[in-house]
Amino acid sequence: MPAYLAGDKFNPETEVVLEPGTALPQELKSRPNQTAVVHYKQSSSDSLDITVQNSPGNLLVINDVFYPGWKAWIDQQQTPMRE
């Protein structure tokens, strides 16, 4: 995998590479080229507040260091996060 990430074929603006064995819901595997709009409302050293407009079933990828204890909400309901 490191060779692919360093190569010319990898585009971090349109692709995400997950660790081997990471299971994704089937709807994510069958929906290529989906787009969304992300608005950053507030960002600090210990929080990130964003609004996302997208179709159901999309995956939001945030490039940051993962810390235990982080939580995420969608429409005021806590949702699982993946490292």
C-alpha cells in the first residue's frame, strides 16, 4: 500500500485508501463519483464543526490524527467513526 500512495496513480482529492480488512457497507461500494458540499463552521485543537450536504450513504473522510474519545454526530445523533 505505501507504494500506491507514493505513486502517480493515487489522487488524495478523489480517493481514500483504507486499512486492509476494513469493511464498508455495500452501498458505498456501488456509488462511485458521488459528490458533497462541506462547510467548515468552526475548527479548534479539540473540535471540528462542519455542515455537510450530500446524498445518504456517502462517506466523509477527514485527514487528521485520530484520538481515542472522539465522537461524531449526524443530525444530532451520535454515529460510529472509523480510524
